[in-house]
Amino acid sequence: MRRIVGIVLAVVLIAGVAAAVALGRDSGDSGTAAKTVRGVIGSEKAEFFADPDTVKALAAKGFTVRTETSGSWAMDRLPLKGYDFAFPGSKAPADELRRGADAQGGPLRPFYSPLVVVAHRNAAEVLADNGLARLRSDGGSKFTTQGTLLMDPYLAAAKNDRTWQQLKGASGHAELSGTVFITSTDPVSSNSGALYLAAASYVADGGRVAADAKALERTAPLLRKLVQVQGAQQTSSDAPFRDFISGVGNPLVLVYESQVASLLMSSQRQEVGDLVVLYPDTTVSSDHTLVPLTGHGRELGELLSTDPELRKLAVRHGFRPQGAAAEFSAATADHTAYIDQRLTGVRQAPVPTAEVLRSMAQRARG
């Protein structure tokens, strides 16, 4: 009798499972198993992808994303087999990647960030007193926290090896000594460093985009000075920015606006001290460009571009979504003392081709 009952129960159980499977097929339910995608990204996006809220939002869309970081210009030298996407900081290294990889359609640019220079207040005021910067009027407040770096005068100072000691007003600040220069990243491997040279070249050559060997020759001596005065360079803007906020290192550092905005909007906000944000009057925006290497990589790129929750999270990490200025303005409304939402008076320099930009960087490095 027990054997018969057992057989009957087994038959009922099997029938129930079969019915559930059939019902799932009829209803179109394909399950919620996550697609695990693997990508290589610029380090400036690491905190965005590691954010628990981003992980949760991606999981809700059926994605688990595993990332590794690399300098944007070093990605094309990686063995990309097994990756679903590569996500450098701008179009130029993305073009290089597309030439060497089997990309699944065109690149996607979900968000961007202009390059800015962070300065300590004493340095910013000395630059302004000597015509190298212009500080924003702040309605009678004692301190200024935002301004404009005047690229023509700054590059002229760099060309002439100006020192802080030669600038009026610097003598009272012991931390301002030696050659005046901006700390940037290695232009051969890092996106921000390469874009810095693109903007400097454009200004130094009278508003012309470098397009051939002659153009490179005209600006090579100046660009070499901008790079070689720094000594050893980092491959990521993260470390110089953290050093700056900690009060060590050079008083002028090139970073992404997104790094500043993210710090200001963080729920665990770190003290920013005497931070002043200088927007170069001629700069380059870093269009973070996802190169899809598989179909799943392309799906991820489209999600980052269109999903409202993921766009909101990108803004929280300081990025400007493409075609959605209002989202960024709303999120940074409490931080306009530092953030220029409209990029007032900022001219965008066109970027040379990937081939020219790589050659420019190699010449500058010597």
C-alpha cells in the first residue's frame, strides 16, 4: 500500500511540474536569470558601477556587470576576448578599439564630463592677480570657489617656464614654489591627459585642430614642456584628485568635473577645504563611449543611455547625461558655487583623430 501511495504522489508531482512549465511557456515568462557581462572601464566610472544602487538597478533589468579598470588609451592593447564591452573616456580611444575589435554596431555615449582644473584658493587667487585666471564674483562672500582658467595666458606662462616666485602675491605662500604647471595624467595611456594636450594644442595653434605632421611639429615643444615638467605621471585621474583633496601634491590638478560633482553630492561628503574649480575657457568634454563587443554589451550600453534610474545614478556620480541638461542641473542645484551648470563662456576644442592624438601624446612624452 505504501508503495502504491508513493507512486501516486510521484505521478502527481511530475504532473504539477509539467503543468507549471507549460503555464510559464504560455505566459511568455522566460525567468529572471541575470546576464553576466564583463567589461573594461576607465577608473573614473568604477565608483558608478560599484555603487550598490547601480548594481541593484542593473539586476532589476537582468544584468550582473563585472568590470576591470584600465587607462583609456591602454585598452586597445588588452586581450579583449571574453569581454562584452569596453568603456573608455572618449571617442578617440573608442575609435581605436573599434578598429581592432569585432564591435557589435556603433558606439554608445550615455554621458559626458568636461575637464576642469581644481586649485587651492591661494593658487587660484595668485593666478587671477596675474591675469592667468578669472574668479567668479560670489555676491560678497569672503571666498571664491569657482572661476575660469585663461588658456592663452596660462600656455604663455608655461612656454616661458614661469615660476610661482615670479608671480606677484605668491611670496606669502610657502606652498607656491617652483614652476607653474597643471598635474595631468599620462597622455599615452590615459584619456584625460590626452584630451588636455588636445585642448592645449588647439589653443596654441591659433584655434586649429592638429591634422598632420606639420601641425604636430608646431606645438610639440610646448606640449613637451606641459608633460615633462610633471615628472612621473599617473595613469588615472583618481589618485591625483584624492591627493589634492587630502591637501598634498601640486596646487593645480586636471580632473573630470564628474569627480568634483560626485564628491559634492556624496551622502558621505568629505570636506573639500579650500577647493576652487577652474573651468578652462577652452576645454574638451570627455564623451564616455561604450564599445559593445557582444550583443549583451550592446544591451547594457542602451540601458545606460535610456533607463531613467540608471541615468539618475550616473548624475549622482557627477556625469552629465547626453541630451538631458535638466537632470544634471536639478541634481547639482545646491552646488552651483562650485559647478558651472551651463558651462558659461567655455569653448569646446575639437579633438584630433585617434592616430594624431596618439602621436601627439608620444611626442609630448619624448
